[in-house]
Amino acid sequence: MDYTLENEYLKVTITTFGAQVKSVRRKCDGVEHMWQADKEVWGYHAPILFPHCGKVVDGVIEAKGETFKSAQHGFARLLEHSYVDSNADTLVLELCADEKTRKVFPYEFRLVSIFTLEGSTLHHTLSVENLDDSALPFGIGYHPAFAIPFDDKHSFEDYELRFSDTESPLCVNCQPHGLLHGNLYYLGSNIRAIPIDDKLFANDSHCMVNLRSQTLGIYEKDTGRAVVCDISQFPYTLIWSKPGTPKFVCIEPWHSLPSAENGSTDWNRKPAAAILAPGEEWSCTLSTDFVR
């Protein structure tokens, strides 16, 4: 089911499938900023990654004495989330442990998505509550896909990824199997921007660590129009699109990483974003400004 938030700047549509931001339109020019999930290219808008980001070893986790299959990025993006509450500028959805989730993740939890419009900025807060009687380790992250070009007068080459500070982006390498193996590389040296071209994502995503910048955005070079994400509270920020001519670019702030190639399938040994005691709660927020 779809819900709409609206103010004088933006009209936002959110779908309960995966609690995804499905559409963001600026009222001043009608530009659609979210990728429209063409299944021939990539069939998502803005999935949330829970209870882990990326892949786990052998595609399984071992927890509470059992072994469970676990898809890349977890299951939250693949399920319907339930309506909780809304008003003119806020929508609350939740995903609670049930028969489906227990088949792949043996913990009792509540994952809440709070979407809030504030001027030209959309805030998406994810809150995890441990309803289990044991400690709950988890990873979490965001994966929004922003459509380019913004209009038919531009091409993908008219855009760049721009940092708010000078960076020498250090990246952890997960190729070719989507798992960490200790190799690092630099995406650039003393740069403020990364041009978007048809070779940038030839080898998949780039996972940047410990950036100094407060924000990372997709900027239209001749106009200054932009989609700008606040990445200041996240230890990892990925950029990704499908290889070839980019029709969208994802800016992905994460709080955890894929498993290591030589890592354990034991869930309690996988590095986590947080480990919650019974009754504890944890939250993070991705704020995205649609700039004119």
C-alpha cells in the first residue's frame, strides 16, 4: 500500500513493501528523484538493509543452535511493513517478528520506520527494539536509488558526486564475491567530487570508510540542483549503480559491513552495528535534502 506526505516543497510517496521511499517530486519543477524500480534494470526504489548489510558467509547464519538461509541485505526489504500512524508530514511503519521472519532470523524484534518531511528535506529514522529474551546483534543500512538525469535536457555526464569536504576516499574491497578480504584502495586523492560516467561502477559498488564529509550529494553541474544525503553519523558510505550507462545512483550510508571471506557463520561472531540487551532500543536517521 502507498502513503503520501506533502508540503509546499515536496510530494513523497512511500510504499509498505520494504518501507521504501517510492517517489519524491519537487513541486517547483515536477522532477521525479527516485528510481522507479524498472525490473529490467533493478527492481527496487530505496530498500532498507536489516538485519545485515551485504552478504554473509555461504549465505547462512547460525543462531540459537540452528542454521538459517539469509539473502543479501537481509529480509526487511522483501516484506510488507505495517501502518502505525501518520499525519500531514509524518508516516510511521513497522516490521515485527512473525512466522515469516522466524524462518530466517530467530529473534523477536520491532523495526520501526519514521518518515518526516521538513522543508525540502526527508528524514527516514530506523529504530530497532529488542523484544527477545537474549541479546540481539544486527547490522543496518540504507540503499536509496536516485534517478538521473533530472530532465531530458541533461545526460548522466552532467552529474557528479560531491563531498562537503576534501576527501581521499579509502574503500574496502568486497569483490568478486561480495565478502571482505582485506584489500583496500583509494577512489581518489584530495578530491571534492567524483564524475559520474559509464565506467564508475564497472566493478560494482565502492564502499568508502571514515569520510570526513558531513554530506555526499548528486549534483547537476550546470544548475546546482542536487540530492544531498547527510552521511555524518555513518562509518561507511557506499555508492553504486548497475554497470554501463547509469540511470540511477545509490548513496548508501551503512552502520555495518558484509562478512569477511574467512569469517564465521556464527551470528554472534559477526561484527554488528549494535548488540541490544533485551528491552533496549537503537536508532539512526538518513536525512536527504532535495536542493534547488
